[in-house]
Amino acid sequence: MLRRIKLLSLFAIVAGCAVILKAQESRKTENVIFVMTDGLRWEEVFHGAESDLISKRYGKVVEVDQLKKKYWRAESADRRAALMPFLWNVVAKEGQIYGDRDRHSEAFVTNGLNFSYPGYSETLCGFVDPQVKSNDKIPNPNVTVLEWLHSKPAYRGRIAAFAAWDVFPFIFNSERAGFTVNAGYDSFSALEGNSRVDLLNQLKNDGPRVWDEEPFDAVPFYTAMEYLKKQKPRVLFVSFGETDDWAHEGDYAQYLNAAHRVDDYLRTLWETVQSMPEYGGKTTLIFSPDHGRGSGRRDWRDHGEKIADSKYIWMAFLGPDTLPLGERANIGPVSQNQLAATMAALLGENYSQAVPRAGLPIADVISH
């Protein structure tokens, strides 16, 4: 049995390397935009708004009829498209999306903790580190795939990360990593003289703070957009936080609205890069959360080790090297630790060889 397991592991490694070599030979992707939104459940992504939660009792919804008019439809396919139209009308039709458990497509975290810092670290490093076990502001001892790429001449000065949550400079270990990281309420000074960024910095400083750890998602998004247009990075990472924040508040209307806004941010990002010669036809978009949430009337608000269902996530891909296989069904599971190697492979880089403990790239995402 042990010999069989070793042979299977060896076969998986060889298969993964073959996928990477194939991607290197024929790839069109030159840039990657990686977007994450904190704690957005697979249930809403694949089925849209949940009827039990559109209520005052379970979702703190004040204007029930108004929320139903905006997001409720009789069929789940219509509900999810009402909630996230870009994801379902563009990404899922022209790319791939994983994680609908009802269609036998599972995606999950492997860290066992099911909360943010371990989830982001697993995503960005490609493996689980037992030392990463809290959301404390401790510099990540591990090198993320962004830092690994940044060490290569082709990516030096061409990587940037923008995030709502103020822990991201620690997740990326930004002082060591050396690339641009802006998060939380920190002013952004890398685009001196940009009036839009100056205004965003002022809003960070002067605006009311609902959460001490992060501003509203619009702030990092529009800062990232200005950087994208001016600096044209090869790898852009953007992370949103409101989907998690409003869920913890138990406010289902704001949770849905946050998801809807994130979808529109994705659309804006994609349409912008497709209109730019540096990006059009040679950029891949990756979209995923850091963890899931519980199910049902109460547990939807929370996540963590004690809420088993919060290990389930989803992931979506759109780009010139990803076949339009749409919503995946009746396939084997994928896991969060595969995202780092998948992103690198799309760029023609062999992260799996450099970091053997990282998950292998998802073959279908980078196969022609």
C-alpha cells in the first residue's frame, strides 16, 4: 500500500510538471490579476440569495421587499446572476468556476483553521504552515508566490498588492518582499501628484471608520485602479473585506450588496485591462475567497475550526490560456493550496519545482 501511495504521488508530480511544460510552450498569459473577497460563501456564489436570510430575524433585513426585488428570483441560476452578473455572464461562460458542492465540484482549504491569515497564507504560499495560526500582525515567515516572482528580473518592480485588511503587509512580509503593498488605512504615496489617490488618502484619514482594521472596499479598489493604469504591473493582487465584515455583523442585505459591488469591481477591472494594449488578450483573472462560512440561519455569520462547512470555498479563472469549460461539475476536488502554483504556471513559471511542498497547479485551468 505504501509503495502504491508513493507511486501515485510520483505520478501526480510528473503530471503536474507536464502541465507546466505545456503551459510554458504555448501560453498567452503575460499578466495575472488575482482578486480575493473575504469569506464569501459558495452558497451565494452558486445559488444566489438565500430566502431564510432575507429576513429581519436571521439577516437583520429591514427592507425585506426591497432586497427581494433586487436579488430574489425563483430559479437559483437567475438569483446568482442577479447577485453577481459579471461572474455568471462572463467569467463562468468564458472561463471556469469550481466549488458547487451540489454539482459534485468541491473546493476547500487545507489548513483546518478556516479563517483569514491562514487562508491567505495557504493561498499565496501554496502550503500550510502550522506556525500561521492566528490573525495577529506577525510577519509571515514564508515566501509568497508574489515575493518569489518578484525575485526574478522579469517581475522586479512589476508586482503590487492592494487590500482592505491592514494585516496584509504582514501576510506578504512586505519589508522583506520588496514589492508595493498598500492596505488598511495607510496612505498610498507611490503615485505622487495623482489627485484621485490624494483624495482616496484623504478619505482614509478623514472618513468615519466602521471597522478599525479596514476601510470600505472602494478605497483599495480605486487606489489599485490608479496604480494599474499608471504603473501597469504584471501581477496585481486586490483583496476585499466587506463580504466578511457584514456577515459577522449579521447584516445579510449589506453582505449581498458587498458581493454585488465586488462583482462590479471585477467587471471594471476586466474591461479596463482588455482596453489596454499591455493587457488585452494576454491577462488572466483569478477570483477566490480565503475561507467559507457556516450554513443555516445562524452559522452563516461565522467561520473557523469549529464550523466544519467553512472550509469550503470556490475559485474562478478567466483568461487566454483557460478553456471555456464553464461551471465545473462531477469532477475531483481542488484545494486552496493549488492556487499559488496555478498562478505561476499561467505565467510560465514552475513554482511546484521551486517549492515542492506547494500544491500542484490545477491542470484544467492551464490546459489548451
